[in-house]
Amino acid sequence: MNARTDVNETAKRRFAFQKAFSQEHGGWRKKSLIADAKFETAANKEFKKQERRLSKTDSIGDEEGFAPGLLPDAFPDDFAAFNLLVTLREGTVSLAKVIRCFENGKVFITHIESRKSPSDLKQYQLFLQLVCAHDTFDNVCSSAKQSPLILDLKLLEEKEPEKKDAWFPKHISELDQCTHLITKFEPDLDYTHPGFADKNYRLRRKEIADIAFGYRYGQEIPRVEYTTEENATWAHVYRNLKNLFPTHACQEHINVFRLLEAEGGFCEEKIPQLEDVSNFLKRKTGFQLRPVAGLLSARDFLASLAFRTFQCTQYVRHGAKPDHSPEPDCIHELLGHVPMLADPKFAQFAQELGLASLGVSDEDIEKFATLFWFTVEFGLCKQNGELRAYGAGMLSSYGELQNSLSGAPDVRQFDPAVTAVQEYTDDDFQPILFVVDSFDDMMMKMRQYAATIERRFDLRYDPYTQSVRILDHTTALAAVAEGLQQDVDMLVHVMDRFNRPV
């Protein structure tokens, strides 16, 4: 099995475990990227414990060729597992007598193996795993050394597990492997979902989800023939939001929204197709859309942003509640996210947030997901001395948009170190919002914060190959330096042209 196959198999086991963990812990059925990240952290901790128990044979005694037993979870906190290699004196034939040397009321023998000694075939060795308190272990070993049956005792130290970087895609095509859904708030699983009792809606959701499950990099995004009811839901939200945008949305969103109506297929009468909108985005900022079947894991979602790819749903919220969706739907993403991703500065911010998330710990994924929530989803900015919304969660919900500028929320200055650990709520209108002075200021602060995140490597995105390169050797650094030199030369040339007398 090669290293890549091993990574894939581990990932499959991890996400199968996450799905079972989600179903067992119904309280994780939330609706936001932050909840996804918190769920992943909790599930991954449990998964690692499970993997650790199952991989004991790889970390203890492998040099001696023994396979220890598993350490049960029910022992007291001060108990530990001790792995002993016991070399018997020549002529010792009674295994029971040897074992009695280690028996007392405070020691549990959880594993026994025997073999001939590799250095002397006339001698035998036992591998014992003892579970007990540390002082008990010392006393038992001291006593056992006095036995005429035992020649030597050797404590086998447990190896520290090798630290491995979390896998992340290196090329945009590897986003085909970043499609892990977290089972939480789906119409056939949660009775509070508006579509839970609507069999036709559930079948429709599955039909549209199958499109995303079958999608692969490089394909044209399949078109969805939306129903009259779905288009009516879109029209209701579109009409109400369009009336609010001039007084509530940031200028960047307003400008791009007009372009989307002029050349991106946006209109009140029907839902635009993802392929058409994706082509519009490519022309403006190089971002593109990719169909997704539902709530993607936080790590996979953020990784997609690194490649200027936005994972976008194609299904529509239930028509009974057009004003609010308990999960992202195409209305939220097309009216909220797409206009902002067509703005160059905001697109750069979104990509750098994704790049900063590649290969970091689960705890840091939580922080980046929280930053995404309070900026890309629910961010405010200052423009002409007034507050304006740029977060998609507000720009796609007219109730949330009205509330954001009503004076009701507690509006705080954006500070990534503080914002990244801010608790959030997703049960009602957002009570806490963060405001940035400008997108330039937001970008600078985010870069400074990302530089403090511990990661064993640095990355650079190559737009020509749509890949990320790990800067781990001088050749990679030379390529970066060459690119910078070209930019500096061009800057100097342009400045010289401007300074020439007319």
C-alpha cells in the first residue's frame, strides 16, 4: 500500500466515523461552518483515540516482534499499561509459575505472548502487558527479579506516534476528494426541517444532490430545470432583497449585482444556472463554482477557497419558508456570496483565508471557520461614514439584513485574534457583529493573524497551474523570488513612464 492510498483509506475511515458520530450525537445538527468545525474537532479526537487503540501493535514492542493487547478504557485514571519483555532462564518450562510472579490483586495481565529468544534458542521470552498503578508496577518488577525462573526484565517503551500533517489538496483537481459531507440538518433526518414531512421535496433534494455527487473536476456543471415553485421562492427573496440592497449592502455588492443582472443571468423570474454564474466569476476574479450536495466539512470547504473555488449548492429552500433557510441553499449562495466573490479584493481575501487553513490543526480550523463566519458570512464594513453589510448571511436574508443595521446587534471592531474565538449563535438574528474599516485593512489584519498560526511549512499558490507549492527547498524560493523581481521591474517601468515629462 503506497502512502497516498494509506491517506485515502484513513480519510475514508475518519469520515465514516464522523457520520456515525453525528448520528449518535444529534446535538451536532447545526447549520454553520463553525458548528461543522467544532463537530469535526470532537469527532476527530474520538477517531484518533480509536485509531490509537487499534494501532497499538505498530507502536509498542514492534522491534521485538510482539503484538500487545488493547488497553481497556475502564481502568482507574492512575493506571497505565506497562509492556514487559521477560527472558526466562534456561530449563524453565512452567509458564504458570512465571505468571504467578506478576500476579497480585492490583495488577491486571491483559496480554501474553511467548517465543524462543532470537539470541539464544535454548531460552524463551514472554511478552506481558500489565495494567496497574506505577508504584505497583515497580514493586511487582522488584519481586519478580528475585525469582530463579527469570533471567531478565526489559520495559518496552511506547513509541511516540509520528506526527503527520493533515492531508490537503495540492492541485485543484484534488478537490474531487474534498467532498465529505457532515450529516446534520437534512430534510429526511431532522423533524424540524421545513421539508421533513414533504416527500416530494425530499425526493427533489436527492435528485439535485446526485448531480453534485457525480461531478468531477473539469466537467461542465449540469443544469437543473427548476420548477415553478422553486422559481417562485427565488423571486420572492430576490424582490425583497433588491429593494434593500441600495441602503444596506456595501458598494462592492451593489456594483457587481448590477453586472450580474446585465451579463451574469440574474433576474427575478428564474434561478440562474451555476455554470453560467461560474463563467461570470472566472472572467471577473478567477473564482469558479463547484456543485456540492450539502453541508461540507469545514476543512474541505475552506480548502476549496484556496483554489478560488466556491462549493455551491443547487437545491432551493422549502417554499413554505422562503424568508429563511436552515442551511445554505442556492439562493443564499447566489445572492449573498457570488456578488462579493466577483470583487477582486474580497476574492483575494477569501482565497488567502483558504490558503491559511491548509494543513493546520483541527483547533485552528475552528478558528478559521469562526473568522469566515464573522467576515464572509456576517461581516459589516464602514463606507462613507455608515455601516454596510458585506456578509452573505445578511445579503441573502432580508430579515437578517434589516436587523444588521437596526442598532440591535453589538457591533465590535474586527480583530482576528479576538474574532477567531468569539462564541456565536445561529438560533436567531446575530447578536454580535464585527466591522472592518475597509477590505484592505481586513486583509492586512488577516495576514498578520495567519502568520501566527503554527504550521511546519509555507505555501504559495500558482495561478498558472492552479496548484499550491510547499516552499521547502531553495528551488521553490528561487521561483518566488523570480516572480517578485518581474513584478518589481514592471512597477519601476510604469513609474518611470509616469514621471516622464509630457
